[in-house]
Amino acid sequence: MGNYYSYKRISTDTEKQNFNRQIKSLERYAKEHDIEYLIEFTEEKSAKNFSERPQFKKLDRILQSGDTVVFKDLSRFTREAENGYKKYMEWVERGISIVFIDNPTVSSDYICQMIKTAESQDIVTKTAMEGVIKLLLIVELDRAEQQRRYISKAIADGIAASDKKSGRKPGQLDKLTKELQMDIELYLGDRSIKQIELMNKHKISRNTLKKYIANVRG
């Protein structure tokens, strides 16, 4: 039986961001499955390429057949479809188990069962099943990548269209609006969104934004 590792990642910003959601999810998974992580890897890096993430590269180097890596969700592994698929299959071929707590249908146990079933079929069925497996992974990885692009565009469009751009001074906001609350919830769920984007869109200071973030977190 191999070792268990956890990996959590957020995008960097002008101030240190927290890992609360990922930490709680990973801790809950460990408790429910009676496991202990050998090393908990933490990355504060917005780069989508594996080669630009030093902690991921370190994890990749030490993994051996039989080891398991646990992520909260697929986007913590990568949001890049083609390279993400290649790295995923590389790990599977190396005998490494991959767990996505929030995306169990693309965890490696499920995918490996499909691969095993495909290998026992005739050549036509096997080829078709292999295509389905790749499509399943690519679709989920592409969904994560498109979600990041959509959210970033929505924030940018909001900045351009916001009527708050005129007349209001930074930090001058009477109450937490529904629009700001929704943007903060998006930000908390996807740290590729920058605090500066929210500040510019809603014309508020960093201190004001921090107060509202704390309010939304509860």
C-alpha cells in the first residue's frame, strides 16, 4: 500500500489568501477514510501550466506506484484540458491513484475501471470505449478552463459597465449589495479572480472589500 498526499492550490493576490475550503474538505475526506497524509502540498500559484508550479513538480517527482494524491476538485489539479489529460494519464500509467473529492466520476478508480472493461472487449468496442474515456476527461477539464474564462470575463464586463465608476470614491459603499455579494462568492470559489478586479468594479478600497469578504464568509 502506498502513501497518501494532499495538494491544495490558490491563485496569488496582493495579500495572502486562505485555503479554508480546501483544508476542510481534505481533512474531512481523511477522517472519513481513516487516512493520514504523508505530506500536504500547498501552492500559492495562479499558473495553469504544471511546469510553473514548483510544489506540484516536487510532488510529481516523489510519487511512486501505489501512491494516492487527493485534491478537493479537478481545478486544483489543472484547468488545462489537453495537458491536463496527458498528465492525468501519465499518473494512471505510473500506478498513481488520483482522488477529486468534488468530482468522483473523474477520480482514477472510476476511470481505471472503465479502462479495464475496455481492454476486455473486442477491438471495435475497445476503441470506442477508449474514446469515451478520453472525452469524459477532456470535457471535465475543459469545463474547468471555460469556467475560469467566463468568470474572469464577467468580472471584466462588470467593471466596464458599472455605473459605480463615476462619482463614488474608493471605500465609499453604504451596504453590501447583492451584486457585490455574488462577486465575492465567485471570488471565494475561484481564486483566479483578483481582489483588485472587485475593487475596481465596485469602486471600494481593499479594507472595505476585506470587511465584506469576512461578512460573506460568516
